[in-house]
Amino acid sequence: MRFLLKSVHLVDPAAGRNGTFDLLVENSRIARIGRDLPAGDAAVVDLPSSFVVTPGLIDIHVHLREPGQEHKETVATGTASAVAGGFTAVACMPNTDPINDNVAVTELIVKRAAEAALARVYPIGAVSLGSKGAQLTEIGDLCKAGCVAITDDGRPVQTALLMRRALEYASMFKIPVIDHCEDPSLKGDGVMHEGPAASMLGLRGIPGVAESVMVERDISMAELTGGHFHVAHMSARQSLRAVRDGKQRGVHVTAEVAPHHFLLTDEAIVERGGYDTNFKMNPPLRSSDDRDAMLDGLRDGSIDVIATDHAPHHADEKALEFDRAPFGIVGLETCVSLCFDRLVHAGHISIVRLIELLAANPARVMNLPGGTLTEGGPADITILAPDAPVTVRASAFKSKGRNTPFDGWTLKGAVAATIVGGRAVYVNEGVLGRKTLTNP
Amino acid sequence: MAIVMDADRMARSITRIAHEIVERNRGAENLALIGVRARGVPIAARLAADIKAIANVDVPTGALDITLYRDDLMLHAVGPQPVIRRTEIGFSIDDRLILLVDDVLYTGRTTRAALDAIIDFGRPRAIQLVVLIDRGHRELPIKADYVGRNIPTSRQQSVQVRLQEIDGRDEVEVEG
Amino acid sequence: MTTVATSLRTRHLLGIEDLTAPEIDLVLQTASAMKEVGTRPIKKVPTLRGRTIINLFFEPSTRTRMSFELAEKRLSADTLGMTTSGSSVVKGETLADTARTIEAMSPDMIVIRHASSGAPHQLARISRASIINAGDGMHEHPTQGLLDAFTMLERKGRLAGLKVAIVGDLLHSRVFRSNALLLTKMGAEVRACGPATLMPFGMARLGIHTTSSIDEAVAGADVVMMLRVQHERMQGLFLPSMREYFNLFGLTVARLKHAAPDVIVMHPGPMNRGVEIDSEVADGPWSVILDQVANGVAVRMAVLYLLAGGEGGEP
């Protein structure tokens, strides 16, 4: 099967491309990238000139919930959600049940992903058995089975010593150690950001330093060991400051931020009639200073990646009282539109920078294939419609999870199609005609 | 719109009623006046003054807010809850003859509510009803014992009693 | 001088934060009329006859529950109480399911006390009844704020310009939040006093002066309100001991001498004698603590009456 994307606006920062190109796709690979390519027997695909074609987007922080929590999400529904959100690949977190601390669970995830045949799935293994912080997992085995990084996400890496050992050991396999940075004693039983909003709502708070204190610890460990430390879901301005300093000193530290942390603040919880658990996640929505700091970090390059921390929960679980409901919101199907509307159209960053954050850098940080389009490489392509109007409708999500704070938002910027290995696994028929991209 | 009672006429009516009260009850012993808020209260005060002048007796006087006893409170037609004012009955009503005073007698429902309220305060010997204006259209079997003036009205009309103490002038006006 | 409202806009009383100053005036004025009912030989009016009110208490409470029940009975309503220990909540039923079960019995009003801030708001989303917050987590206890204000108004004749010191574990106190919001809305000057570890955020933006010196808070105060300090605070590393707390923050007769000469002392109860307040003060002439209890019934009657109207307002 061959098709030719003709005269499309290609944005591929890793390859230094930002202009009009032709892309010839043959079976599952990119045959040629160039200009005025002969179509031959390839189906010619004409896209509106406003559309943008990019390397397949990659979300490196996603909870697929399988095995063990299939009522919240499965690999099948999670990857369907991913491709609907424009992502050709996701890296999934190990806090399943049982935890992905052994090869059997890793292989299960890989198998389910192959069965679903939608987005590529790169499992992330646990740092310690059961994520209990007592004993390292068999990281070598996990990597052989397909894990691309390790983390105890859901929980922090328990001690400085464990972080040190994990970094040293992981460096043998050239994988990063991702940490959900949070000092448990400072977090206590907090449920939202500590500040005037929590005070007025009568909810226990989590100060920003609960996160930054551990970011600083981990940067010291990375400096000591030379290993690669990646900050998961960064939210606090003090964390950003530490990451900037670390990078300046030459420490191998990278950081990701989720859209809600550069768009919303703790005041949002007060505004919506109060106590809406769709605004409850960990780390929590913080102050406007923290949100502004995240925007700064996206602009100046201190932040490497945008990752959603897609965390679906069943509606019954989120329907509990605010302090009893689980933390987490979904993000795969809102990320692209939010980023276009509130980052690119709002003038904070260019579209080139956006694709760096969503494709090139995720691949670089996690050493994943993709993130750029090369001749002979897999045809993982995302087609975007930067000007298409979108109204977020949680009830129409492909994910099982409906827990989003963005329901009803009107945004500009949509996913037109998602192509994995040359197959159009998602086509947005509202934006792209039905016949434009069909699989044989 | 018509003024059916002016200040002069009102004063004479109230004085006349005071005389009737003293006469019918053979003196002013063991009486008490209770005015129904809002405009029954100044009328009761004036009656007390007139009875004092006639019989040289100080008749205890109280004020009753019947809002909590109304039968139409929880119906949609009323809308938001009416504002309540304090009830002040600083004397025992047991074994007294209570003169219940109101400005206008219309359907009789206010009087029924007032009777319910008074019974909760004790056991009077008897209750007599004093009204300045009786405009007809009773919906309950209630009759006034003392009436300032009978004014037949239609349901569409409204009767406004204005008193110096509340409205700055004494008059009764029929509108519509 | 604020004007008095003629009705409440909301169907619920979830917090003082939802009331305007004129609406607060309306509640206090209505409470005054209701208080008189409690002085009659027959302490009952037929106003809420036929109305069903359910008291949902997920947290133990004797005085607030009794106060609400008495208020409801005095208004002739049919009342039903549910406390956690005797209900299916113990078996693990969620608030939402408990709410739906009760909703199926068509209550007109629900009074709820719950350990989670925001529980009344969740209930208001599920139920068609009018919801009254009898205390939710650390958030608000609006009827307590109202009865405290009523007590102050009775004794002092005004709220605007009053100097009110509130002392204790302010961080965890819903009584503090409700009082602070109400008093600042009505123009009183609030002095928030407590250990630095137990001081809530955002006081400056409410215009409230904070201090960890009880002498500073009490100096010239017209009202001193003492709040309960719980023993658990020692476990959370908030306080070293109750003994030190009393030394630094306990209200003694000596400390009270620096207040205004006609100062009144308040406490929402139950008191920890010898921890936040000396017995001599609690039982002394300055104390209006028992008045607060009596006023609680009148204020709650006023709230029930005003919310029970036919139309009400927007939900």
C-alpha cells in the first residue's frame, strides 16, 4: 500500500524540517521525503494547506491501568484514546495491579498492545519490587522485555540511597529513572495545593516544596552518579528553578509538564461551585506563580517534554467527597487542542517548539524510536489541523475515563489523523473527509 | 380611588368602639388588647388610651405577629418567606377577655391565624374581635364584635388603611 | 448601615460565603422573632407543619443535633435523625448512595454534618431538598457563625466596628472560618490568634489581622471567642503539649483584664477546661456561652423558616 502526502506543511524539528514537503509512504515505512516526488501508483492525499504534518506524537506519561484496574481503562481503550489524541506511541506507568515489577506483567502489556494494534506502547518498569522501596527490580530483565525506563510513580522513590542505586544501575542500560517527586511527610494527607484557596475550602494543602525538596535530592543523586533523572509531572516553580540550575551545572536531568499545570490554578477548584473532583490530581493545581513558571519553562527550554499523566478513574470513584476521591484526570484526548489554543495561538511558543515538546524530545529523553521522520523509518505520522474548532466533550471520549476539568471548553486546534506504521488508526471525520485517508 | 374615612371620622370611630367595649363588658376589668401586626398595633394603643380616658383603667396591650400561623406560607403563590416581626405579649392571657384588634377584616384567615396563636399563649376567658374596617367576602365563619365601618367592596378592589404612627397620616382609601 | 433583605436568594445554606450582609441581617432579625417562641408556654408554631426534615449526621454531635431537632420540632416539622453508627454508612455506603436513598423518601430539607469539606455541596447536587450545612470538615459551620453573631448583637447592639478576638486552632476550625467571613462582611474587626503552626492561609486577603500573641489579640477586645484545641494536634507535630498551649494561649482572668471593660467571652463548645479556657472565665460574668446555646435554637429556626419558602431562589 502506498500513499503520497503531497505538498504538506511538514514540521519535524529533530530533522530540521519546517516547510512544504512531499512524503511517500510505502507499506509501514516512509519511503521518501522530498519535493515534487512522483506519485507512481501511490494514492495521492491532498490536505488543506493549513494542516500540519508531524512525526507521530509521543506521550511518555500515561496510565493504562491494565493489568488489574480494567474498570478504569485497558490497553485497548487507552491506546484508542491515545490515537484519538494524535499520539502514535505512549509510555505506560507501572502502578498497575500487580505492579509492573516483573517480566510477566511487562509481557502482558506488550501483548495487549499488539492485539489492539493502535498506538505503540512502551512499558515503564518499577524501580523497586511492589514499588515498596526495599529491593531493586530485575531491571536488566525488564529492559529485555521492553521497558524503556523505571519509576515508582504513584509514589516517590523512597530514599536517597535507593535513588542513587537506581540511577547507577539504570545507567548500565542507558534508561532514565523517573521520579514522582514528593516528600511524604510534607504531603501528609493533603488533597490540593496549600494556599488561600485550600484554606477557604477547608481542604488540607500540599506545599510546592513537597515536590521541589525531592527534585533537589534527585538532582544531587544524578550529579553524583552521572545517571539520567527525569522529573515526572513537574508543577512547582521551586522545582523548575532546581532543574534549571541542574542543567546549567551539566547534570543529566530532564523534566516534563502536563497541560493542566500550565493552564489551571488552585483557584479553579473554588470557582466551579466548589469541590469538583475533576480538578483533583497529584501533584495538584498550584498558584498562578507556579503556572506562570511552567509557561516560562516551556518557552526557555528548561522543560523538555509535555506529557499528560493520563490517569483515568471510574465515575463512581470520582463521585466521592473531595478528600476521599482518587487523584487523577485523563489527558490524551485534550492535550493537542489545549496546546494549540493556549500555547501556540496564544503566542507563548511556536509550532516548531510544540512539536519538539510533543514528539522530538519525548523520543530523545526516553531513547525511543520515532520523534522524527526518516526515510526508511516507520511511518508514524500525526496530521494536525491547527485552526479547526473543537469543543471538548467528555461523554465522547474513547477513554473509559471521563474525569477531565476541560469538559465544554471551546478550543482551536484538532487532530486530523493519526498514522501508525503506515496505517491510519484514527481519522477525525469532522475535520478530514471520510475518503481522504483509507486503509486498504 | 376614594377616601372612605378621614382622620376625624377615624378618631370618632375608635372612640365609639372604646365606649362599646366598656359598655358591653360592663367596665374595663380583666380586659387585654392584642393588636395584630402591623396596623392592628397602633389601633390597639389608641383604644387603650380611649378606654383609660373613659373608665380610668390601664388595659394591658400586646402585639401579635401571625406570620408563623398563616395557612398560605408554603404555597408557591406567596413566593419568598414573609418577614417576621416580634410578638410581644408581656402579660398572662389566662382568664382575661382578649380584644383582638386588626385594621381590616376581609377573608377571615388572618383572624383564624391570630386565634391559633393566642390559644398557644394560654387560655383566655373569651376573645372578641375589633376591626376598623369590615370589607366583606368572608371565607371562614368569622364575625367581628366591633366594627368601625362596613365598606362593601369587590374582590378586585383593595382597602388601604393608613395610620399616623406608620404612614404619617390617618385615612382609609379604597383603590380599584 | 446595611439594608435588610426580604428573602434569601439561595435554596441552601452551605456557607456564610454564599450570604450577603443584608441576608445575614434578615436571618438575625428573624431569629429574634423566633427566640420569643421559646419563651411561650407552648413553644410551638405550626409554620413547617407537614414538612419533612432529615438530620444526616455523619459525625457525632450532641449539641448541634439536639439544637436542630428542637428547632425543627418547634416549627412543627416532621424530623428524622440519622447518625452514622446506626446506618448503612458503616457498611461502606458512599455519601452519594446514602443521599439517593434518602432522596427517594422526598425530604423537604436535609441538615448535614460530615467530616469531608464539600460534602453538603455534593449533596446539593444530588438532592432536590434544601440543604443546610451543620458543619463540613474544616470548611464552614454557618449556623454556628450566625448564632455567634446573634449573641454578639444581643449583647452589644451592633456588629460593625466590634473588636472580636478569635483564639485557637484556627487552621482546622470551621467555626473560625464561618465567624471570620460573617464578621468581616458585617464590618467587625477580627483578630485571629493562635500558634503559627495552626494559622490558616489567606487571612490578609480577608482583611483579618493575625497574631500569635493572645495579649495583643485580647487588648481592648469587645468579644473574645475561644476555640477548642484537640489532643490530636500533638501527633501532627502542630503543638508540643496542652500544657504549653494553655501557658501561651489559655484565657485566664488575668489576661481578660486587658480586654474592654464590658467584654464578653464565647466558646462554641464543648470546652476543654484548663486547656483553652480557665474555669473561672468559663463560669464567670463575662461568659455568654450558655446564651449561645439558647440562641442556637432560635437561629436555626430562622434558617429553616427562611429556606422553607415556596419559591426559594435558584438552587
